[in-house]
Amino acid sequence: MSASPKWRAAQLGLAFVGAATALTALGYQTGPAVADTASDSTIANVQVSGAITLTGLTDAFTLTGVAGTTPTTGGSPVTMTVTTNNFAGYNVTVVPAALNLIGAIPGNGDVIPANTLEVDGPAQGGAYAHLTYPTPLVVATKASASAPGGDLITNNYRITIPFVRPDTYTGTLNYVATTL
């Protein structure tokens, strides 16, 4: 006996549903595609190192006078900028590079002892202190970080000129900025 058309349509419908279920079980989708997603996260680290710079140090200064006088840098002080992110602060020191200031004229054996140079600065509270070779002298100190653009440091120098031949006597002064 042959199946009625309704019965045949019902059998085909069941067969289709059975095939779709089998395909879905095998990993095939019968509907619209679904987008897959996956997510994760990462940690951003920013490691900041400590730094200190001493910039803009006055190249040179000249104290001019005759023996027995005490000239100062006065209106033309030695200046520099110290920049640091160290929240404990910093010190700035100065030390003569040699024991004596040496004359420029060939054959001049006179010298001016470096320890006759005196410096004032924030660390001296406005008073002058003698430089001493080879011992660094603190000329500025701060117990915190500098301003973001740096701190301006100013030092004035003076000397009582000893009885030496007329000449230009020269010596190097080494500045060092150190974090605390």
C-alpha cells in the first residue's frame, strides 16, 4: 500500500529534523553563523628610574683686583640648574681640581692657593666658606625632589688677592650633584 501524501510529507519532515539534529551533533550549525570570541588581559608596568642632572653651569668667572683687595662675583654669580626626581633630595658640592691656581704668563712661578677662594651659597646660609683641596664642600642641599623644570642654584665667590705677580691665575672647580 502506498503512503498518503500527507503521511509522506510528515515522514520527510521527520527525516529532515533527524538529519539536522545529527549534523548539529557533529558540530555543524543549521542556523546563522555565531561569531566566536576570546578575551584575556595584561598588566601594564611603568618602571621609573631615578635621575639627577646638573646643567647650565657658568663656564667661567673672573675676580679682578690688586693684591690685598677682596673682589666678589657679586652681580655675576655662578649659576646652575639641578633636576632630580629623587624625593629624598640632593646635595651639590664643589671642590678645586688642584691645590693651586696657576698663572698664564710663561715663567711665572707664583701661584694662588685654591683654599683662598671662598664660596657662599644656600648651604652656607649667606656666609662665605673656604674651598679646600681635595675635600668637596656642600654649596646647596634640598631634602626633596627638585621642581619639574629644575632648581636654580646660585653661588658667589670672593678671594683676598695675595701678593703675587700681575697675571691671570686659573684653576678648575668641579661641581657634583648627588642624590640623597
